[in-house]
Amino acid sequence: MTIEIDTQKICDQLEGTDRRQKTKTLEELRELLENSNENLTTEEIAASFDELYLHLLKSYDDRFESVRDHAVQAVNAFLKRLPPMDFHLLNVVSTLSERMGKAETVEPSEEIRLLYISQLHLMISQYAKMGNVGVFRECYPQVTKVLIKSIKDDYPLVQREGCATLVDLAKVADTQEFRPFTESLAVALYGMLNHKHAPARISAVEAIGRLSLHMDASADSMRRLFNEVSPLLMDSMPLVRREVGQMGVLMCQEFLDRYSFFERILPLVLCCLKDDSPEVFNHIYPQWLKCGKLYYEENEEELSKQEISDPQVENYPEDVKRPTIGCRGLVQRSLRLLTLITRETGDWKDNVRLHSLKLLYQFVLHAESAMTAKFFEIYGDLAHVCIDPVAEVAAEAAKVSDLLGRLLMYEAWIDHGFDGLERNARESYMKCFYYMFTSALGGTYEQLLKIAKLLRSTDYSHTLKPGFQIYILKLLNTVLDKSLKVNAGQEELQDLYESVYVSAIKVNALQHSLSQDVTQGKLLIERIAKLEQISVGKLHERWFHLALLDVENLDASLEDTAEPVMLLDGLINICHLRATYMTDLIKKVLVVFEHCCDSAHVKVFSSLSMASLLWSETMGIEREQSTQLLAEFVTQIVEPYLTWKAGSSAEAMRSLAMATLCALAQGAESEAVEVLPSLAKHMPSLLEDRNVTTRHYAIKAVVYFREMSVEDLKPIAYATMQRMDDPSAGIRSLAALAVGKLKPKFKDSEEESKHEKEVWEAFVKRAMDLLLLYHESPEKDIKAAVERTLKVLAQSHPAAWEERYERALAMVQKKDQLSELYKKLTIKDEAEPEPESSISS
């Protein structure tokens, strides 16, 4: 059955004004063309189009949207059947250019604009299939205008269709013919890179990738292209990042001048290899291998020789697959890229710094030892970002540093690493060097000793920055690790451990003064002791004096927050008081007391007080020597501050001196028996001091004044008894307990001892009177203390107890209560074991 197209009728109907008639005519024409594949020949369709195209294309400008819609669809039906003729192409493209190629928006309907750009896409696809796309060369200006207009359209679907059209055109266009139009198209596409819709950004990147293959590589346009696209490597949508990587792969494989631009192309791909999203990595990685394979084939002669002498890296990171030799070769020829990457590590944006470090990681992974010579160029920048305030960025920088240590030639970078540390005593360089040195396999004895001595210097071990301190200790730990593998004699290792000890103990001391965690430092010291096969105490005794020598500049008006004061204070707290360095320590403390500010005096004295509690544990010498040291310490450090002086600072120092004396009495109980009597003259005034803290420690200390004559002990005893009237309830209770513990040493002569016993019994009677008086107190603590002391006194002086009881019974109102106490204290012949009172400074 033959079907004919009545062109005259159609033309007449299209010239009419009836919208419905024109719409119906166009729809019937489209259906006829779509349903008559066998009945109408190409020649017949071409002939019909020749007669109808003017009316059809004129309908593109019809005032009714439905007519314009059907007119475009009817022309589409013709284009699918027409042969590729310039005549048809030029007519349709010219009309599209009129409708959609002007600066202003001629076509108001978004849907129609989508049909226009879809029609252009159809024409490109049809002509490309027929191998006749070259006919487009005459209408590239009009096509470009339409494409630019569609790319800049407000309707996302139009924009994406415009990008898809451009992609298909770029695939088949001749570069020389198409190049003049590429830059204007690229500029339009750059505007889409910030589109709020991710699919639009993806389409734009795909179009730019295809367009780049035709662009002039010698112009600035290529530089701008990379600058515009690169930020999308940090896009929040994984598919956008993947498309950027895909663009990089395309340029690696098909861009004619790719060898000149590898340093700009490679970041597009390498960033995707370190992407957090698996769908990005899984899509790009296989294609990256193809890029490496292509590069290998193009440079096989050179790379095949390299492959023969390409040993496996001994210290390669676990769970990381080594890139192929082709992929590594690609990166190794682009080492200039390092400057660009490291510049970005200092950017003010967090995500840019993180992105650049991930890129740097991939770069190092591929470049391996080939980039050793470039280390000095990136050392400073990488060190700076190692202490980035953003934890994720700093962690990534640490990974890069670790990888550098593994893959770079150790002998080539270590000297420069040392040089950086010596010139820049900062946490940044320390952290970077630590990760590199720890992960590297190298390390000679001389290098380890150099590190230990460097860290021992004041620039490092005297720092007050917590982060810096932590990495100094970590590096010292690494030095110990590597010391187990070096060839060195016992004496050489001892020199090394000495420097490590001094560095570590100083850092640990400052950590203590800054109220930081000191566990890491203590573990390091314990490790040194284990290596030396001695105890930690013996280690302190051996080398502590060396650390003490480094405490300098104390002869100035320093506050308690000054580094020398904090260092001395921390050393005392960490290592305590030991015989080997006691004399040197006393000298340092005296310098502090002579020159530093009041706050420094208080800080150091307080630490001495705490350390004094451990005297017996830390001295480790014969009792006679220990007594001599204790006497020296008390005479030079404690006694000068026991006498009363005006001023709040003097009052604080007096309290601390009394606290230290109390601590010494407890910590060195046997030695204190010989030393304390010389201080008895100070005790009455200290017991009556107006400072409650001083009185508190004084009343605790009096019980340790033993082996004293009645004459010497009597002033202390009466002063102690008076403290039962103290305003402080705690001191009243302590005084009540202390009275029962005071025991004089009577003379051997019977006549003299008789007189002393009478004097002491008079004190005991007076004490019993007061104790019986306070037994009526409603305070439970003092009442219990009174009972305990009366029990002791009643057993040691029974006659006096009977007398004072009878006397009190005659005067007391609550006789039943007193009688009950009497029965309780005299019911047993032997006293129950007396619990020790809790005394601490």
C-alpha cells in the first residue's frame, strides 16, 4: 500500500490560524513518518521535506506552545529518515540558532527549549552514525551559540542535555575545525561547576573532559580549565568526584599533549585513589591501571630496564598494594607537581589542606625513592601541617610522614632531617621527623646518640608545650627501640642511655609541673632501668645529678610558672630525695630561696615536704649517714623558716617548713629522734602560731620529739596542753591525743630523776584535770581522744589518776558520767593496743 504525503494540504493547514488544526496536522504528519518505515522511501521523504521545511520551521515561531512543540517533533521524525545533507542541516540549525542562540531568551517555554537542544543532539547523533559529521563545520558558530545558551539555561534538564549534546559532538568533531569554539564553550561550562544539583555538575565535568581533548594546549585556557575543575575533587558528592577522576583518566589516555600536562592531569586521578568512597576508588582504579599500561607501552624501552632492577621495598606499608611500574613511571616523571601540592597544604580551608595531603600520600606512594631529592622542598610545609589544629588533617600528615620514612632513601634524607631539627626546635618538625624516623629501617649508633643529645638540649627538653613533650618522649622511645639493633659496645650504649635518661627525666618533670599525664615518661625511665638491669631508684642515683646540672638561671626573680622553677619542682616530685644528689639539690633550693619570688619558694618547699615523707624509702644508705644528711637538710632548708617573721609570705613559708618537719619526722622516724631535739626551742611558738595550718602540723610533730629530758620537753608539753583550748576542733583533738604520747627521758641519777619525775607528774596531773574537764564536752571526737589519753595516763600514773579522780568527783555535776569513765579506765589491768593516729603532711 502506497502512502503519499499531501504536502500542499499540510502547507495550507499550517498557514491557517486555527491552533487545533495546526496541532492536529503536525501530529498526523509525525505519526505518518514514524509508522511508514517501509511505505515511504528516503527519496520520497526528502522530497516532501523540501516542500514542507519552510512551513515546519516557521512553526517554531508560532505563538502557540503546542504548535511549536508538535513542529519540533515532526521535524525530528523527518531528521531520523533524511539522508545527511548540508542543506537540511543548515536550515534546521539556523532556525534553532534563531530560537535559542541569541543573548536574550526568545523561547519562553522550558519544555520547548529542551526539545530544541534535544533536536540538535539528534542531528549530531544521526550525522555521526552516517560518518558525515564534517558537514557541521559550516554551522559550528550557530551550533556553539545554541550549546552555550542551553548550558546557561535556568532549567537543569536543558543544561544537562546541552552538556550531553556537546559530549557527543566532541567525540566525533575534527580538532582543528572545532578548536576555535572550545574556549567559549568551556567558559560557559565553568558556570555549571557550582550548580546546586550534583547531576548538573557531573554533566558539566564530563563535557569539559571531552572538550579538553580539542583545546589549544599552549594557551592559558588549559591552565584555567584545571583551576576550575580541581576544586570538585573535594565535592560532597562521590559521583562528582568520580567524574573528575574519569576526566583525568580520559586526558591521560587521549589528550594529545598529555606529556606536557601530566603534572596537572595526575592530581585528578590520584585524588580518587585515596577517596573515602569505595564507589569512586573502585571505578577509577582499574582505569588508572590502563593509564599505567599505556604509559609503559609508550616508554617500554626505558621502563623495561627499570623493571629488571626494581626490588620490592622492604619496609612497604601493610595492606597497601604497590602501584604498577607504569603507574609509578607516570608519577615519577611529574615530580614538579610536588610544589603545587605542598603549597595547598597551607591553605586556609580545612578541606583543601586535607585534600592536598591525600594527594601527596598517593604521590609519594607512586614516586617512592625517586622523590628523595625533593624532600628538602616539602619538609617545612609537611612539618607545619603535622600540627594542624584539625585532627583529621594532622593525622593525614602523619600518614604521609610515615610513608616518606618507609619509601625514601634513608641515607639521603636523614642528614637533612637532622638539619631541620637543629634549625627548628619546634613541635612541627619534631612530629614530622618522628614519624619518618620511626617508620624507617635505618639508624646507626652515631645517629641515635646525635638525636639523644639534641633532645637533651634546652631547646627541646625544657619546652613547656604538652604536644611537643609527648613527641620528644615518643622519639626517645624510638631511639631505645633502634638501639637494640645497632652495633655498639656496652659503654657506648650506656652513654646513649644516659642522654636518653636526662632528656626523658627533664621532660617528665616539666609534664608533672604542668599537671600533664606523666605515665609515658615513667614507662620510658623504667625501660632504661630494665636495659641497664638496675632499679629505677638506682638509675636516679646514677644520673639524676646530670639533669640537676641543667637546671640553670635560678638566680633571678622568677615566678612559680618560670621554666627553671617548674623543672626543679618536677624533678623533686618525680625522683624525690636521694643521698647521691642531696647536697647538689640543697644548693639549688637555696638559690631559689635566695633569688626567686615568693610563689617559687612556696612551690619548691611544698614539693620538698611531699618528698620528705619517702625519706626512708629513697635514701638507701646507713642510718648514721642518713642522720647526717637529715641534719644538714633540716639545718639549711627547714630551720631558717621556723622562726617568726612578719608578712604573708613568711607565714606561708613557716607553715611549709613545719609541714616539711612533720613529714621528715614520719618519713625518717629513727633519724628524727636525733635531729628533732635541736629544734625544740622553736616548738612552743609554733604551737601558738596564729596560722591554723602551722599549729596543725606542729601538734602532729610534737609526738616525734622523743628521748628528751624533762627540762627540754616541759615547754613543749605545756604548750601542747594549751592547744586543748585551740579554736580549731581538729587541733583540740590532736592535742588531747598528743599529751598522752609525750614521754621524757629521765636521768640515771636517782636523786635527779626523783625531782624530774615530780616535775613531770605535776604536768600529768594538770593534764588530767584538763582532760577530765573536756570529757564533758559534747564533741564526740574530743571526748574519744580524752578517753584514749586518760587511759594511757591512768596506767602509767595510777596514783595521780586516783587523786585527780577524787578531786574531780567532788566538783563535777555529772558524777554518774565520771564514775562510769573511772570504771571503764580501771576495769582492766592492761591497756588495749592503741591505734596509730593518722598523721600526714
